[in-house]
Amino acid sequence: MDLSFKINEQEVFNVRSAALIRHNDYYFISKREDKDYYSIPGGRINYGEDSKSAILRELKEELNWNINPADVKLVRVIENFFTFKDNTKFHEYLFIYEINISDEYFNQGNFINLENPLMHMEWYPKHDYLNLDIRPSIIKDIITDNNFKHLIIKN
């Protein structure tokens, strides 16, 4: 069971894990066809699952990647408060891991997410990546400072 609960018709509580994935100076990002912004791969944590296991599971489900747990580094915990365009308010805990991947995965190139045909998974060089509308935008800061930080964002 996902750790995502509707509090009422306009409020949602979410717990997610996501990954900033890089290979040398390239970064992996996802873009849904029906959205006007980008996000990093990941998903909701299941009840009883830790955040690291969740991101490893999500990458296996969405990309068919078997990432070594030793290659996964927690870099951010974000308490994120935001409102979607439909005025739904979210209270979210987001665990972000940094993963430097091997040539094996990078050489697969761009592709469609295995779980969602509307989700395009693409590689961007650092310069282009930094110019994308990525949400939450604070994720871009990991590129220059991958030391662990706990952040609270209220938008």
C-alpha cells in the first residue's frame, strides 16, 4: 500500500523516494506527455518499506535497472508543501538519492517508462538539464552540492 492518503477532497499527504541519476556530465530526467514540467524518477514508498528500498524497487519497475544499493547515496530529505493547478494541496516527504550509473545503463539511451507509456525517460547534458523546468526546482542544487541536507519548502 502506497504511503499516499487523501486527507479530504483538496488535501493529500505523500511519502516518496526519487533519484538524481547521473553519468559523467549527463542527467536522467522524466517528462510526462500531459505535464509542462520535468521530474526525477521515483515513486511512492510502500507501507513498511524504507526509502532506499523504495527507490531501488521503483527503478527496477520503471526502468528494469538493478542498481547496487552501495551506489545509492541519500542527499536530500525535503518536506514539501505545494499546491497543484487544480488547487489540491500536498504535504509531502521526499527522499532524494544520488546515483552515479555505469555505461551499461547510460548506453540504453532514452526510452519510455515501463509502467507508464506517457512518461518519457531522457538523458540531458548538465547545461541543458539546468535549464529545464524541474520540480521541485531545488533538485538542481544537488548538482553543485551533494552533501546531505534537510529542507522545508513551502510554496
